[in-house]
Amino acid sequence: MTERNRTCVVTGSSRGIGRGIAEQLAEDGFNVVVNYRSSEAEAYDVVDAIEADGGTAIALQGDVSDYDEMMGMADRVHDAFGPIDVLVNNAGITRDRTFKKMTREDWEQVIDVNLGGVFNSTKAFYDDIKQADEGRVINISSVVGQQGNYGQANYATTKSGLFGFTRTLALELARSDSTVNCVAPGFTKTDMLENVDEHIQEKIRERIPLGCFATVSDISGIVSFVASEDSGYMTGQILGVNGGMEW
């Protein structure tokens, strides 16, 4: 897929799935904005990798949970590339505890980043997406939002909330020919998963009909299609990329 002269912002794209998405969209021909909150060195490493492959990218700091920061970041994006065409709301955090042990701070931090951050980022670029020729908003959720997961009441709540946000915003933007969709990855091989004890990884694997974890490229490939002009008749959809785990 070739998307020459189009621009995308990928929030939280200095590592993991976000990095994979940024690199894939750069390969597709997008100008890519690599957003990060604190992982500056990692973000510039992503930019270097993209440029080494002949792509165009910049790294911009911005805390998605801070409304004013995201508005300011949008100004910097516009200075560099003009209005964007695609927004990938990927940034997210976890603060895992059983609900009994979960603090109000644990709850609010995850809500502020995973849901508040989507509000802030989408607000910052809403006009761009609406006015774009086939604009795209792509929200990255999780199978945990569909099924729940022990010790992740806060995270599951935010990822489930993205389903309603996706469907509602899709209706509101439909007249402009811009689409809003959601990709809900299953358990994916990233640094975060690799730090989980092997016996727990095996228990997770047993729940996956295909018997293996997703790779980052499994997820970024789907996002590549959703971001492309080929997906123009699809909106308001939740795309589960989870190896057959049931909803």
C-alpha cells in the first residue's frame, strides 16, 4: 500500500506495538510523527530506523493525558507537515492490582492516559481528520477490553471504553468520509510480555486457539490496512487480532 504525501501521528510509539505501527506506516509512505512522553532516546531510535529505510519521521514529546500539551504538539505537527490524515491512538499504561488492592491513584492514572489521552489526542487533530481526504482515526484497544483480565479492572475498563468511543465518533464523522475503527490486539510478543514469568506465559498461550502470541507485525499489518484508502467503506468496527480468542 502506498500513501505518499499523507501524514500520521502515532501516540506512544517509542516502543512495542506503537513502534511497529510507526515503522509500518512509514514503509507505506506516510510522514510519521513518533509521539512519546518520556522515552526520548527510544523515540529518536525509531526515527533513525525509519529514515535509514528511506522514510520521513519526526519525534515529538507530548503527554497524552495533558490536554494543553497535546494541543501544543498539534501545532508543532502542523509546522512540520501541515494537517494530518491519520491518527493512531496507541498510548497506554497499566497499573495492575486486584480491585481490592487497587488505589484511587492506580485507577485514575490508567483512566487519564488510556481514555483521557484518546480524548485529548482526538480533540487536537479532529479538524484535520474531518477535513482530510479519507481521514482515519484508529484506536488501539485490547482483547482485555473484550474479555476482562484478572488484576486489570482499570485497564479493561479503558480498553472497553474505546469500543463505544469508536462507534460513536464513526457516526459523527461518517458524513465527511473519514472513518474511525478500533484494533483490539490479543497477547502480543513485546518487552512487556517477555518480562512475564514463563509459566504464566504458558497459561496465557493455552487460552489462544492458534497456540501462539501475536507478533508486532501481525498488529501493524492490520493497522496498515485500516489506515489505507483501501479501507474506506469500513467504519465503526472492532477488529480483534487475537488468535481466535472468543469475545
